[in-house]
Amino acid sequence: MATENKTKQTEASVEEYLANIGDETRRVDCEALVKLMSGVTRKPPKMWGSSIVGFGSYHYRYASGREGDMCLAGFSSRKADLTVYVITAGQEALLKTLGKHKVSKACLYIKRLADVDVKVLRQLVVASVAEVKRLNA
């Protein structure tokens, strides 16, 4: 039996989530990410679970039978880093010019926006959203 995705869109307030970020620099960075991702996706921010700010959504279905919904792009303010939820595979050329970061399959980790080229970050989000739409068309 397929398990249900624990991360779902909620009615929680994005504004409240952002206001509760104690570090002012981190809060300003998160507000900038909201503007960037809203601009790329043309979707308003919504909370996914208790700590992911997501934009848009798509439905996925794996060969295993697992399926669910997830945001097209999103981010979360974590203790150590800003976690940006984008597909990084195939984006090596952009990642080389991004600035200081770490990556995993679907996450980009940055300490603060000042460490990266925001124009390159925007290009990564654009490419990721296009890839998610292509894979789930």
C-alpha cells in the first residue's frame, strides 16, 4: 500500500511564518525569496507543512504507486541554512556561477542571499519549474 505524503499544503499564514523568523537578515532573505519565486511561478506563497513556503503545485505518481502533490518551487528557513526546493540535476553550469552553496537531489542550501548571485538563483528556479512541469505533464 502506498504511503501518503506528509507534506501538504495548509491554510497556515506565510506572513506569520516569516514574521516568526528571529534573525532579521534571514527574514529579509526569505521575503526576497517570496518575491523571486512568486515572480517566476506567478503563484502566491502557501505554507506546505509547518515550515515550507511553496509556490504552485503539481501531482506526481511514481512507478511504485506512491503519489501526491508538492509545490513547484519552495524554500524553508532551517537552523543552519536556507533550503531552496528546486531540481539541481542538469544545472551544473548555473551552479558553478551561483556562489557559495551546497546541493542535494532536490535541495539547494545557502546561508544567506548575499552569498549567491540572485540572478543565477532565479535562473535555477526557472529551470527547475520548467523541468518539474515537463516531468509531470
